Amino acid sequence: MTALFEHSPWVEERADARPSSGSRHADLVAAMYDASEQEQLALIRAHPELAGKAAIDRTLTDASAAEQASAGLDRLTPEEFDRFHALNAAYRARFGFPFIICVRLTDKAGILDAMERRLANERETEIATALEQIGEIVRLRLEDQA
């Protein structure tokens, strides 16, 4: 079974320890949002950079590798790779965590556009956006398990 949250089994464990609302996704997302800010940041930081080092050295989780491949991130030109690398570095320097987007709902061009656009956001906005995107990633992973 695919891990729903990147290297963060505590989210599922907390959701399982509560009474169910009848919606697995809602229960998981509630556990994520009820976590402390430090725990949320750790969850965000557990995600790999897009087309980053983990993709090159093949240490992505199977789910992340498949998701990045679905957006063509495993088939970048040298110029695209350089652009991703530069945007990843700028984003991490500005916010202190990797850029998160549900890659299955977009493509390379959309991801690059979002990376550039979101660099102008405030940190609080990006934390909220990252958590929202993680919720979408989890929703699609749950659908895959169904």
C-alpha cells in the first residue's frame, strides 16, 4: 500500500486514533490541519523537490516517482532541468521548504508557471498552499487505492 503522506505516517496514525467522520480524506486532512505548525512544516519538508536530487539518485518514494513522471518531470531537457533547479533553490531560500504542487493536476509548464508566480507570496500563504496541495495529493492517492 502506498504511503499517503510523504515520510509522515503520524498523520494517518492520528486520523486512525479519532472517531471517523465517514470520509477517510476528511479525517486525514483534519489530522494534518490539527497538527502544530512545527509538525506541519516537517510534513511539508518531507516532500521532495520537483525534478530534484531525489529524482536523480532514485530515492523518491514510488508514489512521488510515478506522480512526477505523470507530469513529465522524468523527461526534462537540460534547460528545463536547470530552470527547475534554479526555481527550487530560490523557493527553498525564500520559504525554507520545498515547493509543493499536486503534479498530477498540471504539467511541466503549469508547474514552472506556479513556481515563478508563488515566489512572490508571503510565507504564511505558501504554508497554507502547500498544505492544500498535500491534501489534493492525498485525495488522488486515496482514489488510487480504491
